[in-house]
Amino acid sequence: MTNPVDTKPVRRVGYAGLGEIGFPMARRILDAGFELHVWNRTAAKAAPLVAAGAHLAATPAALARAVDVLCICVTDDKALEQLVFGAEGIASAGARDIVVADHSTIHPTATRDIARRFEASGGAWVDAPVSGGVTGAAQGSLSVFAGGQAQHVERVRPVVMSFAGKMTHLGPVGSGQAAKACNQMISFGTAAVLAEALNLAAQLGIDVARFPEALEGGLADSAVLRRSAPRMLSGELIGSTLTTLKDLEIIVDLGRETGAPMPMTGLLASLHRLLVHQGHVEGGMAAVIRLYADGPLCT
């Protein structure tokens, strides 16, 4: 069944989930001239946006009733389930014609289930996970992987492009999450080999502080290198290793579902389980350096 979509230009945009990446995304939506309505479990996080002109909704349902497009970015499928279907959740608003763009990173199967149930209430769903991190969100250069009906993807595109460098429509609902899983395989795998290489370079007596500079412009150069190498070298790690492991567990499960052999990613998931078991729950994908060094590789 195809949900009808309002064809008038999007003016009112909602954002739920003002975390590390969600906040700068919402800020760019506001700065792009949309009428922004926000909700966050901890309302105080919305204060700077409200001071800049956003409207604070009392509940997710109130947020849904106030907007044409609603963007979401939460931690996992449990948080998303509560936000959409919990008490005073988005689905309870009965807001027909609303299109939700979910920027969370969750399992494609969970996405399809949530989308199906939400669409039964009259709304439409686009899964649109992002890549590029906090810096990309702040700079408006995120890459967005979109899944959903073409008309729904195009409905949210003007909003998404306020914080993205590009959005690629890859297929029906769930396709965005599937693409994000493949993206994470490449990013996390690159980070793991980078940590090994930096450690080996240090053991070989190379001026390891300059080694990433030497790689720039060559075949080994990458956004992962440019972002993660300085953190690995300084020991100043940010992000959540638990979130990285969550994503890897999704990927490993997709491999089981499809029968796709993934020997490298299976090892990568085990390494991150080891990191978490050892107590290294902070650092994101750069945390793999902790398998080789307790602190900075160079001073």
C-alpha cells in the first residue's frame, strides 16, 4: 500500500534525539530556514536550539502533530520502538501524511518491522542512516543511505540536504540500514588495520607522528586515516566502543541471515567484544589501538 504524501513544500520539521550527532543535524535544519520543532528525552539538551528559535514539544506525539517531516536519531531499535510506539509516542499522534526519516543505525529487519507498523497508522517511513560523524554533521557533509518509496525519499530530501553532502536512494525500506552496515564494515576494518600499522611503525622506529602525513594522497589514504590516526597517536579517544560493537553485531547477524562469508568482519567483531570485556567502552572504532597501547603512541 502506498501512503499518500502531501505535495506542498516542507516547512515544519521535527527532530527527536538530540545526541552527539543529532544536535548538530537539528541545528543545521534550523539554520536552513525550516520551522524546527524538537523533542528530547532530556529536555535541557534542547535549550540552545529553543533559544535559537526552535519549538520544544512536550511529547513525541505532540512533535508529530506539529510537523510535515520528522527526523529521528536514537541509540538503538529499543529506543526507537519506545519513541514511536510507547506512551505518547509518534504513532499515537494519528498524524497522517507525515514522513519519518530515521537516521539511527539499527538492524534492517527491525527497520522493516517498525516501518510496516508505523505505515499502518497512516504515516510513511524512510530509513536514512548517516556516515561522517559529528564533524560531518556540523559541516553539513554527511553521507546518507536512504531506503523507502521514491516519493517519500524525495519528500525528505530538502530537509536531509541541510546537513548532508549527498543522499543516495538504494531501494525499499531497509536498504538504507543494509548499506550502512556495509559502510561500517569498511570503516571499522580500516580502523583496525590502521591501528596495527601505526603500532608496527612505532616498533620499527619510524617517526610515527608523521606517518599519517606520509600516507596522505596515496592509496592508503582515507577519511578513516585522517580522522582516527590523530586520536590513536594521541590516545585522546572519543565515541563509544559499545556502539561500534552494536553495529558489528548487526553486521554479523546479517551475514548469518544471508549466508555471506565474512571472515574478516567476524574477527573484527571478536576484537571489539574483547575490548569491551577488557573495559575499553570508550573510543569508538579507534579504540582498537588499545589492543596495542594503553596510552598515546607518540608524545
